Amino acid sequence: MDQVKIGQFIKAIRKEKNLTQREVAERLGISEKTVSKWETGNGLPEVSLMLPLCELLGISVNELLSGERLDEKKYFEKAEQNIMTLMEEKAEAKKKIIIALIVAFVTIAAGLTIVILAGSLEMQVWLKIVLIVAGSVIILVGIGIACVLERDAGVYECKHCGERFVPTMKAYIFAPHTPTSRKLKCPKCGKKSYCKKRLSKSE
């Protein structure tokens, strides 16, 4: 979805309604900074705010996601396009997660093999050290690449306010987690909780 186009559309409709960013923020119970982020194309409204925002602006969710006013014919065409875009986003996120798992498995297996061979075969001490270090580096690099891919596959949803966000790499790595959630601090409400992994920011 074209975040910049959606942001410009939100801004244009807001001005048509003679609303300021502050007024929109106050009515939706969010910060003015969040509205500004939408309008500059740096983020999309989270799912929990889409309906209230559309009601406030007098538009449909389909028009919001399309970033334009739609007549009846266009409405159904865009609905299909928006559904396809959502499906593509989810498919891409799943693909990244699978690649991350493969990278992690292959590099850990390769690194451990090198370390085990270095420890079990007869060779000079310096060569053993080099191989053990090389194996350890391969494991760490593989885990790092897997973490980057997995973090960028989708977003995390705050259970308190519904904000969907991508955490910083530091927060992602050090957060306690389960297979489907991570304990993260929400950038919107500031509360720390186990945030669920979502494959799309707008699903």
C-alpha cells in the first residue's frame, strides 16, 4: 500500500473538514505526532483506529487504504486490489520468516560442525583455535541475519493500545519472547507487554 498517497489523502480530507491535526488527534485519543506521521507517509493508522478515523473524515476504509475517493465501480476494483496487497504483504512476511529459519539452521549446523571437527581431529593448536573462532563467527552471523529477517517480517501489536510497530534491533534481541510474541515497550502508550507478532501492519 502507498503510505505516502494514503497520508496525502488523509491530510486533504482533514483540511476539507476544516480539522487541525490536533483536533483529529484529540477526537481519536492519540498524539498529534501520530497524525503527522500518517500524513507524511511514515506510517499507517493501526487497525483499531481505522474505523473511527474514517467516520471522522466521512470516508470508507476502502477509500482510506486506496488513498482516494472511489465511485461505485472503482470501489469494488480497489477492494480487490487492497485484499491482494494484504495477501502479498502476509506472503512476503511468511517468506522472510521461512528464510530466517533456514539461515539460522544452516549457519548453526555449519558452525557447530566446524567447532566439533576442530575439537575432535588431530591438528596444531593454532589451527584448532582458528577453526573454533571461525565456527563461532559463522553461528553468530547466521543468527544475526535470521534476527534481522524475522524482525522485519511483519510488526508487533501492543495489547494495551493496539499500536503496531517494528521494534529496534536492540529491543528485539534482548526481549523475552515466546514463538508468537515478544515483551516490548510500545512507542505509543509506553507500556511494556507481550506484543503479538502480526504479518501485516494493516491486516
